[in-house]
Amino acid sequence: NAGVMQNPRHLVRRRGQEARLRCSPMKGHSHVYWYRQLPEEGLKFMVYLQKENIIDESGMPKERFSAEFPKEGPSILRIQQVVRGDSAAYFCASSPRTGGSNQPQHFGDGTRLSIL
Amino acid sequence: AQTVTQSQPEMSVQEAETVTLSCTYDTSESDYYLFWYKQPPSRQMILVIRQEAYKQQNATENRFSVNFQKAAKSFSLKISDSQLGDAAMYFCAYRSATGTYKYIFGTGTRLKVLA
């Protein structure tokens, strides 16, 4: 039973390029959350998605960041025109549709984004 | 807005001894969940233990237990018989029982286990 799969594990980009981070939730999970972890800090919520819908994007920067979770395929976190400050570990977590708040989120191993 | 505070950036414990990690939170909600996650150098986020706010009984998972004080908004983690493999960052997290269920994390406590 595969867990939450994130790829790539490490991503290196130059300033101004685009970064695409992928997340495949656990089988049977239809809720996806993205978090960002800056060095020596805790995880900060970015966005919560269900299939084809953004439910809560209150933690997303207003510019350059976008997220999607299409009907088919993984969830994508996209960062356009990356800057040095985007360097961080980005974690995806998933939870099942049923069960509501009682269900803990299951985390992927994260993608470490480094900006040169 | 809810906040989570971990006031101990780093803690050390001797192998086989007991250590307690502190966590306080602030909320106006009455129904919520609290979690402790462990993050070893591999960067995985591993669920250690969780507590439902409506339960008075403290949660326990093998060597891990919590001291949940709802009125004081305190949620400490006790690790008994510490092992070298317990060395990691530990994050306390809050989640509302309503709304979008997003986690609010503390800044973490780095636990070192001394042989």
C-alpha cells in the first residue's frame, strides 16, 4: 500500500525558471494539502485541494504560486519565476474523503527545492 | 487565529531516560485535534501520537504519552526509555475539527539522545 508519493525528491532551479512539484496521494485519498518548510522552521500551510477544486489557498503567496489537483493524475504545485527565497522543502499530505477531521494527514517525503 | 508554540528549540536526554517536550497552543475553539510528529534527518513526517480535545484521557502509544491540559492549552509529549532512534525534530500540530482541517505547526524541538 503505497504512501504519499512526491517527486522529484530534490529539484534545482536557477532564478527566473519554473518549478513543478508533483504529489500523488495515498490510494483512496481525495484531499491534498501542501505545506512549505523553510530551513530550521516548522511546516506552514499553503493550500488545500480536492479533485478539481481549490478549497483553501489562504497560505499561498499571491503571485507566482499556483496549485491544481486534476481529475486524473497527481496534484501539482507550480512556482513561476523562482527566487532565492523559494528555497525550501515542500511537503504534500493527503487524507481520505470520509472521516472528516478525525483522519490524520499522511505526509510524503517532501521535495527539497534549491534555487541557484 | 490559532497558534502553536514550542518554547524549547533543543533538548537532550540520556539513553534510557525520560524526556518531556512542551507545547502550548491558543484557540477559541472547543473541538479540535492535537498531534505530535517526528521528523528525522531523512525529512519524513512520522505521526507519533494524537489527541482528541473532547477526550479527557491522555493518549498513549507505547513509550510515548501526552499530558493534555485543555484549560491550560498545554499538550506536552513524554518519551520514556529514550532510544537513539528517537533523535529527531519533533513538531506539535493543531487541527480544527471544523473547516478545512489544515494543520498549524509549532517551530519544533530538536531532540538529541546521548549514548
